[in-house]
Amino acid sequence: MLKKLSESIKRNPVIGWGIFTVVMVGVFLLGLLAASITERRAEIATLYANKKIEITGINAKNEEWGLNYPREYDTWKKTKNMDFRSKHLGNMTEDVLESRPEMVVLWAGYAFSRDYSAPRGHMFAIEDVSHTLRTGTPDGETQDMQPSTCWACKSPDVPRMMQEKGLEEFYKASWSEHGCEIVNPIGCADCHDPQTMNLTITRPALIEAFERQGKKIEDATPQEMRSLVCAQCHVEYYFQGDGKYLTFPWDGGMTVEAMEEYFDNSNYADWTHTLSRAPMLKAQHPDYELFLLGPHAQRGLGCADCHMPYKAEGGIKYSDHQIVSPLKNISSTCQTCHRDSEDNLRKYVYEYQDKALEIRDRIEIELTKAHIMAKAAWDNGATEAEMQQALQLIRQAQWRWDFAVASHGGSFHAPVETQRILAHSLDRSMQAQLELQKTLFALGVREVTMPDVSTKAKAQEYIGLDMKKLRDDKDNWIKTTLPTWVEKAKAEGKIASNS
């Protein structure tokens, strides 16, 4: 073959020059690649060799991690930005109860009927849980509404406190007991090993849930870890027993039906609805569970692929830690895989969301009616036996509604599954109404007048909340008690003095 090539070159020297040019270009490109690799390795080596401080143990101070990893830290600080709004929510403040007042009635008797705002960035985690009416005004005279378990996902101080106090002792304490300890917002130590910077699980509840399923976190691949560190918090959970032990109800599976069966078998209820008297379940935010049922997870993507896209600076490639909706940066998220325009990709997302939210809005109206009809039946002398079937349907309907709407982005992460769940919720809402109509007719009630719950204020008044007192008490608590927590944390060096 070489002899034939030599003869061809003799006959036509242009071939030889062509081959020479191709070889030289290849050598040049290989040289550039080698230089780039050498440069990247040098920059990475310099990054690790020039650490400003040595981070050991569970260091909850994000500012100190930022000294060693300024690129990641600078993007993490942007979680405090409130500059993005899509068609449905964003990272700005929004009073969801004001937008959808039926939710007040759906949560009657539960703290969410007082206050429910759209989630903001991770930098607001401590501020938001402290300022919400759901945590009340615990002080010397007023008891805690919530256990310490409510801090579990809010701060890297949590794994520190779990280690110092012991897991069970941490959970069963009151929420206010750790107010001057849980002070740094969600950050570096929540997800990273300080020695290797590898992703790590710092919340035992996830490890325990895996073990009860016969699995080990240690067997997770690096790509799976890019979702599992998120799944420490972005999951469905409940507080088990008097010790309020944080538990993921995954023993029988991670679908809405499997978790409902788990709760039913445990005879568990988060609260009893004050209008319908139904034993209710409150979904938290089953983001990971729904994500697993969607097309992106099934094709191997992880949470970080879309919510923490890679950035490059010189020879360094790193993840953007702003952690925001992919719709804010479509060019670096969706378009890394999808060859379509930004407008089209955004439109596809909105189409998924619009269809799911159309069903959601109908459920909130019909399920509210069911609760009010149940109250009318009780008021007119209904018995436990007469109400049993209707109350079970209300519980099932609201669990499915809440599971779908409490999930951040569920209508996009798993659009088919989310619409299926919502459809079943609407079906059970209507079945509950039919059962209640039978009971009401048997009691001689031919019509139930629906109250005006068209605004948050009217709905809260209807369910018996004194919102002025609750708000005044909270405002006073924020001015008096909360500053003492912050000052004590600063004095003990648990928080930066300029925070």
C-alpha cells in the first residue's frame, strides 16, 4: 500500500503536499490540546495548592469556603437575587395564598393556612423559615408550634448540630431551642466533603430511607449523586412519632399511591381538618420522587445538569451554584441538548405547565366545596359511619393535589405523571361531593350555601383565623426575639459578624 502511495505522489506531487499539510495540521491541533490539558492541570493544581484556609469537620460558614472556591461562592451568592419570573412563579416573593385563596380552606387547621409564599433562593432559607407565620412566635410565654426537625433542610448548621447533640435529641427539641445555632443558609457543607470536595450526604434520613429499601448510598454513581444531594431535602417526608424523627415514607415505593399506602398502614395523619374533620396528609415537596418518573431522569440526567449548568473560566470548569430555574439561562441549560430556539423551548415548558395547572385550579375549587359540604353535614347531625367514605375520599383527593402542586416544577419534571395524579385528585373530589350529597339529602339538607372565600382575607376569616393578631405578634417577635438569636450566634462565632 505504501508503494502505491509513493508512486501516486511521484506522479502527482500535490498529493504529497496535501498529506504533509494534513499531518502538520493534526500535529498542531494535538499540540494545542496538550497545551490546553497542561494549562488546565496547572490551574487546577494551583487551585488546590493555594487554598487560603484549611476546612475541617462540618464548617457551616459559607464565607470561609468561599475563600478557597471563589468562583462557586460568587455564583452561590446570586441565590439572593430576585430578578427572574417566568409565566408561573420564579425566584421573586409571591404570596401564594393571595393568588389562590381556596388553599386557605384546604389547609384549615394547619399552619399553612396562615402563610404560604413561593420559595426563594437558598440564601433566604433561614430568613424565610424564621419570618413565616407557620413557625409562630415562641418565647417565654408562647410555646413552639414546630419541632426542631423543621430546621432539617435549612442550613449546614443542621448536620453540625446533629453530630453535637445526637440525631434523636436534635429532632425532639423545640424549634426555638436551636434558633441561635441554625444561622447559616443552605450552602457548601450541605453537599460537599471539605477534604475532597466530593458530593456527600449529610442528612441521615436519606441514608436511612435507602437502607430500608435494601440499597446503599455508597453504591450511587457520581451522576446519581448530582441528584441525591438535592434529594436530601427536595423530597416527601414526615415527622415520625413523639420524637418528631425525620422520615421519608419510601418503604413501599416512591409513587403517590405507594406513599399513601404507607401512611394508611401507619394510621398516620398530619392533622385533622377543622371543617370537614377529615384526617389529612400534607405533602411537603416530592421533587425528587416526581423527577424520577419524568423523561429527563429516565435518560440519565441529574438535577445539577439543568439547575447548576457548567461554566468555564480559563482552564477551570465549574458548576454554577445559583441554582435557579433553567428557564433563566436556556442557552446554557436546555440548549446543551435540545437544538431548538429559546422561544420554542420556553413555549414547550409553558404548555406542559398550563395543562397541569388548568386541572389544579379546578381541583382547588371542587375540593374546597367538598370540605364545606362535609362541615354542613356534621352541623346537621351526620354520624361517623355516614361520613367515613366521604372523608376518606377527601383525604385521597387532597393528598394527590398536594403531592402534585407542592413539588417544585413537577408539571415539567414529569408532566404525564403529574397530570395523571391531578386527574385522580379531581375524580376523588367529585366522588366525595357525591357521597356528601347523599348524606345531606338523608339529613334533609337540600342546598349548602358556599361562603365567599374569593380573597385570602375572606378565606382566613371564614376558617376562624385572627390574622391581625397573628401578624402583630409575629412582627413584634421579629423585632424583639429574633435579634437576640442573631446576636448570640455572632458573639459565639457561629455566623459572620457582617451578616
